[in-house]
Amino acid sequence: MPETSYIASVLAIGFAITFALRAVPFAVLEPLRHSRFVTTMAAWMPAGILAILAVSTLSDSVGTSVTSRLAAASAVAVTVAVHLLSGRRTLWSVGTGTLVYIVAVNLG
Amino acid sequence: MTPSRRAEVAAGVQASLAAGLGMYPIGIAFGLLVVQAGLPWWVAPALSVSVYAGSLELLLIGMITTATPLATIALTTLLVNFRHVFYAFTFPLRVVRNRFARIYSMYALIDEAFAVTAANPHGWTAWRLLALQMSLQTYWVGGGLTGVAIGSLLPIRLEGLEFALCALFVTLTLDACRTKSELPSLLLAAASFSFARLVVPGEALFVGLVVFVASLVARYVLVGPPEPTDA
């Protein structure tokens, strides 16, 4: 179990950085709005960062056994299919994908 | 409260319901994961009040459990939450005059609050906006507490529940890639993360994100910004 002081540091760091990212742009809105560099990065960054997080969390939750790899592959496929077919209703796609993974891992 | 204020608060709560339908169940999964990871129950509400950014909170459960260095946590927070910088362009904060209310409104500028105001850009008042944001935070903290309670009352380990975070990022990636113009970013991300996995397997997320951002800067310097679309 991690120490309480360590958890408190994580909470403080998470708060300070997240609040700054949300609040500072309101103070410096005008120069940011006209920066080609910043608006271009705004357009380019999200897809790639989210994809890296998806792959990273996938490799964290998947073990080395064939069963869990098959479970992960089918759960990702179901998540993608349900998301695109249900009109991007995140609750549905995350719910069914996770359910498929839980069932496959526990029965496999 | 005057009738018009009451109407504005009601409108804000009304606007929060659709997003809340997604946030409350994911909050329950978040609370369950905190208990399953062996962390104290109060970590769930503490994260949801201090950090208050769902996908990062889910990531932090795993990072806290494995005692990840604080520098890695800081960089991950910076990169995962960096998208919030761009919400200020359109978020209707200008309608909020009270100083403390403004601070709360900026603090509670989560993806869902941005999405709701971006989808309905007009008609916002201070009471409506704050009612929206406070409702959203209530769903999220309430979901986490519900999950913690369920996890403590039913001490069965549900193996595979952590896949919810992966599934969430898969859907967010799909939502971020609606056009072919995202393909170069995806390829650079794939290359950056593969490189990091090979070279520094223990710190692949940290190094992968840094290499990806560096590759975007290089792309900007070499190729320049995309052509403005006049169509």
C-alpha cells in the first residue's frame, strides 16, 4: 500500500497541473488564439496522444497468455464496432467492450 | 432564489443529464477499481475533487499502485490533460462575473462541460453554466463513491474490469479521428510508441508521449501548418 504522503503528493501535482492547464489560457487567450503553431498543435495532438494511451492501457491490462490476448483482441473489436454502429454512444461501447473482456477472461 | 434564477439552474441541470448518463457508470467503475487496486476508499473522492479529469484519474490508480515516480506522474498529467488548453477558446466563461464562481468554472472545465457548451454555444448564463458544471461533478464524485461502496460490500475481485479504461481510450481515439487528416498524427504516434517500447520498455508511456510531441514539432518545422480550408 503506497504511503499517504505519496498519495497526497500525487493529488497536489495532479491538481496544480490540471488547474493551470484549464485556467491559464483564459488569461493569455489573445496571443494564443492567433498563434499558428499552437492552433496546429491543437489539431494534431489529440488523436495521437489518445491512441498512445489506448495502446499503453491495452498492454497494461493484457497478460501474456493466449486466452487474455484473444480476449483483448475481441474486446477491442467489439468496442470499436459498437461505438461506430451505436452512433458513438461511449457508455454502450465501453460497457459492452468491458463486458466481453470480463466474460472472456473469466471463462477462458 | 428568483424564478428566473431557478429556471436557469433547471436549464443547467437539464443540459447535464445526457453527459451524466455516461459519467455516473464510469464513475462506478472508477470507484470499484480504486478498491480492487487495494487503495484506501478515500482516494476515489480525493482524486475526483483534486484532479477532476476522469481519464487521468483512471490512469493514476495504476500509477499510484505501482509507486510511479512523481516526475512521470507530472509529465503524464501535463500531456494527457494538455487538450484543456484549447477549451478556453470557446468556453463561455465570460458570462460568469463572481470571482470565486469563475475559479470554480475554470477548475471544473472537464471534457463533458466543454462538449455540452460547444454543442449548444448560445444562451449561457452564470447560473446555468455553474449548475451544469456542479451537476457533472456530482455525478462523477457520486459514481466514484457508489463504486467504492459496492467494492467494499462485495469483496469479490472482478478480473478484467480494468479494461474499461482501455475501452474508453479506444472510443476517445475514434472520436478524435473523424477525417483522413488525422492519419499522419496516428502514424507518428504509432512509430513513437513502438520506438519507446523497444528502447525503454519500463518507461514506454512517458518516452512515447515525449517523442510523439517532438515529432509533431518536427513535422510543423518541416512541413508547416496545414493549408487553411476556405471551402
